Amino acid sequence: MLGSPTGSSIKLNVFAPDQAGTVWLVYGTRSGQLGTQTPARALVAGQPLEIALEGLAPNTRHYYRLYFQPSSGTAGAPGDEASFMTARPPGSSFTFALQGDSHPERLRSQFDPDLYTRTLLTAAADQPDFYVLMGDDFSVDTLDPLTITQPKVLERYTLQRPYLGLIGKQAPLFLVNGNHEQAAGYLLDGTPNNVAVWAQNARNSLYAQPAPDGFYSGNPTPVPHIGLLRNYFAWSWGDALFVVIDPYWHSPVAVDNVLGDGTKRSNLWDVTHGDAQYQWLKRTLEGSTARYKFVFAHHVMGTGRGGVELAKLWEWGGESAGGQFDFPVKRPNWTEPLHRLMARTGVTIFFQGHDHIWVRQKLDGVTYQTVSEPADPNYTLWNADAFQSGDKFPNSGYTRVRVAPEGVQVDYVRSLLQRDESATRVHGSTVFSYRLP
Ligand SMILES: [Fe+2]
Ligand SMILES: [Fe+2]
């Protein structure tokens, strides 16, 4: 599983649930001519291993194979050759892709393993430079709070590895925190034994998420028993700025569903992205001269239903439920609500998941793009009533974005099980497409 690509490096996370041995990589910049070998590293069953490749050439496709030598003594065999891109300079054309809530715990109702596989393989065939998961991919809140343990939380993360490896071996993965992940500060209790610590450590140990460095900016504040959260971050790639934000970690109260069905917060002004994340986001958006700016979050405010319908409320828009503009009183240290900040700084698209439907909307020049689930075998149009405007399409599929100096093209690519295909419903076909600006 690849992660955290830069202009000169990438991380590869290797994991085997029940095999031990040694692993190494061979890599190079020409297919079939993999001249560089990494030192052999010990792989322990059930323990993720992170291998960093450094000193890579920027704007270059690199090819690699992973070798595994089992400690049982049988001969090692190389894996298939795969490839990835290092960071693109301004003026480049490239593709990235994203998926909404995969919800593997909702078997049959919203998740089908074969359909997920088809979606991921089809997305991988586009050779996206990276793949963004919009959250609700590792839901732990359906586990019994009385018997929940660190291994049970970790299992939600290892369960995704065989699926996400289909694309993650060639496209670095970026995780966006979802409401069902329960990677959220309200669950911290000062010990290492709570769901917030277990969830965040599972995220960071199995999926190499970026920490602030010369290439990424992000959350610089370590949390006891975790270290750097790696939960919000930004980077530049080609002519675009990419910004991932997290509505859940920094709120002192649960933003959406509560682990163990506890009492839901009553006032959404109690919910916050936090001052530090806000100031970082403001600096990041204001400081970028990128032609395109893409912001990713699980949802507007991390809760509710709809897109632009919610954009005037609370931290996002400044109004209380009654319609009065209470922002200056409720957030005296913030200069403007999040939507205004995005509109003023020229954000091209705000991407969200959570609603399990594909909807394109626009407000004050900012496109609000809600993305579908990748593997819903019932192809449902969830929550359509919450969206009073826009182009709406049902599950399932992924979203492909082509970025070029002359414009951005967004495609909703349909996924179907073979049994559901027909002459007019073809897996991998584009359902809807638009261009910006
Ligand atoms: Fe959600
Ligand atoms: Fe969801």
C-alpha cells in the first residue's frame, strides 16, 4: 500500500496477517529494468512494515516489485510489477480519483465485495496519481462498546487491505476521517486504552498518511499515545492545491453519531474544527496561488444531510438554526466562516461523502461535489430529498478528476455487477461529466 508521495519519495506499507519473512523492493524508472534494491527487512506476521523510498526523481513514473522470502524456507517470489508517480510540477496534466463511503460492515445492504473489487480495479486502470477515500471506510461504532478492544478496531483496518491493495499498490491512498471511524478527541481519556487512540493508530500504522514536512503541511501537534495525528494536511500537485480537513478530531463533543449510542450534542456551535485547524486552513488557502484548489472533508460540518443546503450554518456559514448571523459571537477569533473562506480564496471544488449519493452543486463559485458509494449493490439514490438543487445520480461508482492547465474534468464512473449490466447500463461507463472553469 503506497502513501505520502512527494517529489522525491514515497512510503510503502507492507502487511501480512499470518506470514513472516523478509521483504525488499527492486525499483527503477523503466519498466522491466528495476536496477535499485532496498535492504531486506524483517516482516512479522500481523505487524505492518513501512518502507520509505527516497532520492527519487520528481515528475517521474517509477516501477517496482515487492519480493517476499517466507521464513519457512520455501523460495521467495516477486510480486507483480507496479508503478507510481512522483509529484508533478505546474503545467502538468494528470488524473486523481476518489470514492465515497465504502461501508464494508454493511454487507448486502450497501456493500458487495465483488462490486467493490470491480470499482477499485476500474479506478486503478485509469492510473490515477492518487486515490482519496472520503471516510466511513473503517466503521468501528457498530462494535459493542462494552467489549470493544484494540484488535477489534485494528481488524476494521486490516479488512480493507486486500481491497484497497488493488489500487493502493500503484496509487497512494489519502484517508479522510468519517463519522463512523470514531477517530475523535472526545473519546480520549488520558490512557492508551480508548477507541480514539486505537482508531488513529490503526489508520497511521496501516496507511502511510502524511506528516508536515517540506512537501506537506498539516497538523503539527502530537497527541499522547499517538504522536502526530496526520488527520489534516495539504499538498501541491501540478497546478492544484489539495487540502484534507477533519471535522471530527478537534471537536470536544461528538460531531455526529456517538460511540455506544450516547447522548447526541444538542447545539452545533459546540461542534468545532478547532482554532488550530481553522488558522492552518486559512493560511493554506490564502497562501496558495495554485490555479485549482480542492478541499476534501467527510461532510459539511461532519454531520447532517445535503451540500449547499447546510453551507450557511454554524462554522460553515455563520448562521444559527434560527437564521441569525451569530458567527462573530460564537467564533470571535475566526475571520470568516468556512464557506466564505473557500469562496474568497477561490476553492474550485469541495468534495464530500457521507450522503451515499452523487450530487454536483455550486454556491458562490465553489462546486460542492458529493460522491457516491463504491460498492452498493442496490444502486440506491440515498438522501436525495436533502439536496434541493444539483445533478443527482445513484450509487455505485467512483469519481475521476482530470486536471490540466486548460481545465478540470470531473467524471462519475459507474460500477455494476456483471449480472446487472445491460446494453444501456455498462460497468465503467461515464454517467455524468462536467468541466471547470
Ligand atoms: Fe458518514
Ligand atoms: Fe456513510
